[in-house]
Amino acid sequence: MKREIIITSDGSTSIHLPDWNEQYHSKHGAIQEAYHVFINAGLEHFYDDFITNSDKKEDEISILEIGFGTGLNTFITFLEGKKKSLKVNYVGVEAYPVLDDEIEKLNYVSELKVKEYQPEFDKIHSVSWDKRHQISDTFKLTKRKQFFEHIEDENKIDLIYFDAFGATNQPELWTEAIFLKMFKALKKEGILTTYSAKGSVRRAMQAVGFTVERLAGPPGKREMLRATKK
């Protein structure tokens, strides 16, 4: 399948699949979407509600990303966790890893203006798959080369970034069966965020037990979804 590096509206890169008319990130802004959907609605929400304001006062969070892709969400989570002195145990699941020559063309470090963290970005992509690695003193990363239907985690995860390709091209990734796996993977009060706002996705989440809320979407989308395991 043909793949092209494109520049999205906020100046950050993404990978475009012409045959599917699909991108790894929103064409309206890859970095903007990552912050809006996964950091602001996910990491910040969890941090504020269940770490800062809870009795637990936990300083570590376990994150599962469905669709590791370009590593953008991983890298931004590393940056935001560092600001908060938050320990992160991050698992990124990807069946078809991005190629090395594509990674070299991504401009996230320069667009985020964090050249001092180029070594960490490089390490995120260079470490081996299916093994836990210490990216920094506060950030552990496991990249799992795995199909989503083979995920079997149970009661281990605080936060899920659900960033699979859209249901138009891969409807099998947005089913009750997949969301049941996500529900089982989460701890009680764990949350899942996704850019999707489709009614069928919301109903699939609710069918397996999630409490689902609609939120304002990132640039180019009216709404997105956040699901909580109550």
C-alpha cells in the first residue's frame, strides 16, 4: 500500500495512505489532535481527577496505546509526564510498525521545540519490540508488535489512548469484542479516549459496560468520545 509523508495544518507531519484516504493523524493538525484527544481529555483528566485530587496520591500511571504508529502520542506523553514529575509505564501496541526511513522524516521534535529531547525520541523508536525499556528515569516503554484482538491485559491499565485507523477502513477494530478487551484491561475508574464520535462506536462501548461522554472534538471534528470504567 502506498504511503506518503504529509504536512498537516499545524505544520506537523503525518503519514497518508492514499488508497484508504486515511492518515495516521488528523490532517487538520497532528500535534493539535494528539494534545486535544489524548493529553487534555486523557492524561490531564486522569491526573487531575485520580492523582492530584484523589486519596491515592499515586505518582505513576499505566497507559496503553492502541496504534503506536509514529510514536507522537508516546513522545508527547513523555514530555508532559516529565513536566509533572509523573512516572509513566507506557505500552504501545502496533501490528505494522512504521518504517525507519519514515520516522526520519517526522518533524515532531522541531515542531514541539524540544530539541534537547531528540535522544529520547530516537530511543522511543530504536528500542526493540516486545521488551520493556527505560527511556528515562520516569518513563518506561514496551512496544508490542501485536494485533489488537490478541490483547489479553486485565485490570492493569489506568488510561487507554484508542488511536486505531477509522471504522470506515477497519470496522473490525471498533467492535464490542475489541472494546470488551479494553474494558477488561482497565482498572476501576480507568478511562479510554478516542478521536471517534460515531454512534456505533459509542453504543459498542456502552454495551460492554463503559460510561461514555461526548466531548468537543479537535480541529476538524465536532465531537470525540471519552469512556470510563465505573
